[in-house]
Amino acid sequence: MQLFTIAIVTCAAYTYAIITGDIKRAEIGYAIYFAGIDWILIAFLSYARQYTRVWLDSYAAPLITVTIAVVDNISLFSNYKWHHAFILKEKYLGPNDWFYAFDINDYYLVHLTYCYIIVALIVAIFIKKTIQTSGFHRNRYSAILIMFLGIILLNVLYLFFDYPVDVSICFYAIGAAFVGYYSLLYNPKTFVEYMLTTITERMECALIAFDENDNCIYSNQFANRLFCPTGDKKIHEDRFRKWRVGKETNSISNTSWNEVYNIDGDEYRFDVHFNKIYDKKGYYCGCYLSFYDVTGDYIAYEEEKYRNSHDSLTGALNREGFFEEVRKILNENQGVEYVMVCCNIKGFKLINDIFGPEEADQLLIRCADTIREKIRKGSTFARLDADRFAVLMPKSRYTEELFMTGMNRVSSYIDNAQYRMVILVGVYDIFDREAPVISMVDGAFLAIDSIRNNFKNSIAYYGDMLRHEYMTEQKIISEFEEALQTGQFAMFLQPIVNADKKVVIAEALVRWIHPDRGIISPASFIPLLEKTGYIYKLDMYIWEQAVRRLAYWDSLGHGELSISVNISVKDFYYIDLYETLVGLVEKYSIAPQRLKLEITESVFMTEKERQIEIINSLKEYGFLIEIDDFGSGYSSLNMLKEVPADILKMDMAFLSIEEKNARKGRKIVNTIVALAKALDMLVIIEGVETQSQVDYLSQTGADYLQGYFFDKPLPVKRFEEFYLD
């Protein structure tokens, strides 16, 4: 706008100078004209620097050029007095047609030199930018450069070839308008169109645009590659008409969905986004669609889903995937009866030990492949864990022969005279399809557990007896938490006497006093809690009851009494045993040796080194360690060597010293007592029931005796009444 304004003023001044008949006025017009040329060129120079960003940070040049222009303008406007730049004379175009033209003097050459220096700077700026820029933008700058050089050429022709009128001045105004349009409107619009086209062509999606008449007006290369038949260059509109019309007729302006397309025989999955375009008045103008290829993401998702739901070794479903698939099949096939068939390999750990992990893995793969071959559509199977497999199949397809042939085939995989593989199968008839899938699986494995001492491939069924046993167990598990919270579990104490028949230790035992069923025998719930892992909660409850009682006895002056508590193998895994027991004795300020810890050989069946490390830390703190049920296992002597125990406890039930084995039993007892003494261990013999046993055991050197002969397990209050003075 600045350039255009100056050009108009300059053009008007020149026109006034050549049409006026007054020489003074003509001189003023020419002075304005020459000064205007200065400012046109300065404005053009400023525009060139701003438009091209060349030499934009150079602040000295603009100051110098403007200063020289101001000085030149002063000189030009003082020409009327000294006429040092130009003089006017009459120039005739015809007999009666004349105007005042100018002749140049010496100073005008200075003005002219200054102007052409500015011209050279402008030309240099555009040439530099034209060379350095991209092909698209080169046209943008070269067009202005050519226009500018054309105006300068006209001006040169006027000056040096004696043209009567300077027509170049008119082109300055026209050029200013051209520059404004080209810079502000045409070039930006063209560039934006080019940029948008480039962006859409490079986008990772297919774009298709339609006008209000449903004609395809644009599609990028991605869309053309996907949706154009071979050799075609245009999107086939009918391919998208069915859903595009549907979208247009409803009130939804923007929506998206997922769609699968078959392109050249391959399936592609797209996220499709549909958008309508309206003008400012709300009239529909057209629509466009964008197709994002999510095939790779979908495949990756399916692969991840497969990994999460399948066993990596066998390719069968894993536990979570199987439970989900079973629930889906049962829900979708309400009229079909199903059975759950589970199997495992008897003594699979032994296969690992004998043949090695690689051979064991191959066996599991063979099991999975055999099941996969045997089952049909509508069935599913899984490797639940280790060697445990589960199959859901329609009841009508199940036969014993089907599984027997499969088991024999798998059994033959390991051909070894020293080892005979035994596969056990449990079948659960799904009578309640709404029951948890885990209950169905448990039922099948309960059937397997019912098989005893069977050394051939066996199949067992979950029947009424097992169902009753299972329901009883489920009832116990479901009631356990509430029973623990409401104090239904009571600690009973059985006295342990020393050689003087004085009670010095009590063994803590537990009884479940049910509000409806009365006292429940420990044999009914302890093994189940051991199997499910809930035993650690009950153990912690009894430990705290025992420590609290010891603190109470302290307050009564009976600090010599101790209590023995049982430690289950599950306690080593479900809780921090050291922190829990130490925390209890410190909480109630009890000497740790008064809480004796009873452990059995089963504790060391797995991770023996870890368990011994924990026991060592407890012993170092001050707890006394008892080995319970000594003689009931197969490596008891080895335990004496490795376990840092203080007390050895053996049961008379395992060492018969009566009837026909009396002599051998007594020799065993005498030997074990002597061995314990040699290892600086105290000895407790439990299960004492007769006077003759007492008489004999008193001579063996045993430190403590326990059994019904002295007293049965008693409620705490009754124990305190009998044995606390």
C-alpha cells in the first residue's frame, strides 16, 4: 500500500508538471516527481527485504539510503533557486502542442547514480533469493524481478533515447498494484494451495472429497492407489455412494466407523472418518472422507491378544483365555450339554528330573497336539499350567475310547523300560452352566484326586460323593473369612510335662466353634486351608492369641510357661515370617524363647536353602525351633544335620513300642533320644496314652511328654484353671 500510494503521488506530480503552462509550477511538479522516484525505490527496497527476508537484519543500509534520499530531496526542492539539477525548457510536439520538459545538469547525475544504486540493490536481492529458493518459490520472486526490470528499462529508454514523455512512471503505479496483488493475494493463495496439496498427498491416510452434487472433486495419491482399479486415474464414485448418501440424509455432520475393504485380493481394515462441509449460511457444500489404514495396528492387537490368551509353549489357550472362551461357548449354545475333561501326567516332576526340561516340554507339546487333533469345532482346550490340561466339549461327542486312545498315544512318546508314564483324566458333567468355570475345572481335578494307587492310564468321574465333598469344601472356604473375623476359631492348649510331671509347655491347637454346627474337627478344615493357602491367615491369628496369652501369664507371675505354635509351609511364601513373628513378640514384650516354633519335614520339600535361611534368622533372634513329627518322613536324619533345631518331637504313633514290635520300637526310641542328646537337643514325645508308656519313657531320658494320658487339648480358660496356681 505504501509503494502504491507513493507511485500514484509521483505519477500525479509528473502529469501536473507536463500539463501546466506555468514554469514555476512545472518545476515544483518535476521536483516532486524526482523526489518520488527516490521514495518509490526506497519503498521497493524495503518491500524486497521484507518479502524475501534477504539482508533483513542489516539496519545500517536502510538508514544510509533514507538519509541520502532526504538530502537528495532537499537538493531537488532547492533547484528552483540554483537550477543545479535540472532546467526547464519548452518542448514542442506540434505547432501548438508543447509542454515544459527538463534538461539535466551536473547534480542530476548524482541523483541518477543514487537511484540506480538502489535499483542494483533491489535487483541483487531478488536474484539472490531466486537462486537460493525452491522451484515453486522461484516463480514467485522471478515474476516480480522481471516486472521491476521492465519498468527500469522503460525509464532508461526515456532518459537516454530522448522519449518525450516518461511512461515508466505510470508503470510504477501499475507495478505497485501488481506487487500488492502478487504478494498479498495471488502468491499466498497459490502457495497455500500448493502446501495443502503437498500435505494431503503426503498424509498417511486416503482422502476423498465430494461436492454437493455427489461428484468426486479430489482424491490424494494414497486414495488413488487403494481404490482405483489398475490403469484408472479417478475414484469410482459408485463405490462409496451407498453409505455416503446414507450419511448425507441424516443429521450427523461428523462421524467415524471401522470398515474392511478387499483390495487386490487382500483385506484392509480402515478407520473411516466422514465430515460434511457447510458455508457460513449453513448450506451444504460437500463432504470428505479420510481412510486411516489400521491393518497393521489390528494385526498387532490380534497378535498381542493371542499372546495374552495362549500358552507360548503349546499354542493352546492359557487359563484366562480358556475361562473366557468356555463362558462364551456356554452362553452361545444354551441347548447343548457339555462336559469338562481335565488331565495331568502323574509324577511329571520326575519326568523333568529323569529326561530333562527339553524332553518334558516336547511331551507337553505332544499332549497339546494330540488334543487338538481329537477335538472338533464347538470344543476348546487349554494348558492351564505345568502338565494340567482342560478340554470343554459337547457331551454327545465324549467317549472314553476317544481319550484312552489319545492317552496311549502320548504315553508311547516316552519309551523307557525304567519309567512308565501314567496320564490321569477327570470328567466333570456340567450340570450348572452358570457356575464359575474354575469350579468346573476343580470338579474334574477332584475326580483325578480320587484315583489312588493306580499305575495305569485312568479315567475318573465327578459324582455325587465328590460333589458332596466339593460342596462341603466350598462351604468351608466361603465361611472361613467371616469365621476368622467373628472369632469362631478358638485356641486350645494341650499340656506338655517335664520329668517331674510339671506342666512347662503348652501346644497351641485350633478348634472351629461353628454357631450352627458346633465344634468342627481340625481334620475337616486344616488340610483344605493348607491346600488353598488360607492357612497362613489362621496361623497368624493363633500366633497372636498365643503371644497375647503369654503376656497375660506374665502379668500373673507365670513367666516360666511357654507355648508351642505350628508353622505351615505356606507361611514361608504368603507372609514375611521373620517380620511377623518378631513383630508379635516385640508388640507384647515377650521373650522369643517362650514362643516355640514347630516345623515339619514338609517345609523343606521345596526351596530348602531359603527356608533354612529364614529359620536361622529366627533362631538367631531367640526363638526355639522344634522339629515336629520326627520319624514320619524319609529324610529325618538329614533334617537333623541341616536344620538348626533346638527340640526334637516324635510321635508314639510312628514308633510302635507295644505288641509284637515292642522291642524294635524301644530300640528306635532309645537310639533317637540318644542321638538328640548327642546333638544338644531337647526331646518331646507326644501321643503318650498309657501308664506303661510313661514308665518306659521316663527311663529313656526324654525331656518332655505329651498325650491324652496327661490331658486332652483344653480351652484356654479350662487350661488356666487346671494348671495355673
